Amino acid sequence: MPGRERPGSPFGAAGRLARLRATLIRVRDLWRDFTGESAYDRYVERHRRTHPDHEPLSERQWWRARADVDERNVSTGCC
């Protein structure tokens, strides 16, 4: 019947909500990547894969270490 949508149809309300939710999650992930918020999460994921025998740095320790590296390696952006 035209104009009637089946429940669970990708064109129904549930399908639209699912697509909206997926889009919002992707936007949030992109924003976290853009602002650097996801850097610690990536560090923990990689650390657990490559060094499963010990715990990764805490988030506070990791950000401090990253700031220390940035402070030691200042670039003027030229040559």
C-alpha cells in the first residue's frame, strides 16, 4: 500500500532514528579526532596490543608526557 511503511523498514521511523544515531556517533568521533580527545584512547588501544604484560599510563600521566615532548620539540614552522 503506498504511503504505508513497514515496521523496521529502512524508511520507517526506527530506520531514520538508527541512521540519525549512527550519523551523530560518527560526527562525535570525527570531532574527538579533530580536537585530539581520542589520542589517549588510541594510545591505550595500541599499548594493550603491543604491551599486554603491563598497564598503560594513566590519562593524566600520558597527557603530561605528551606535553613534555611538545615542549622539548618546539618548531617554528620554518626550515
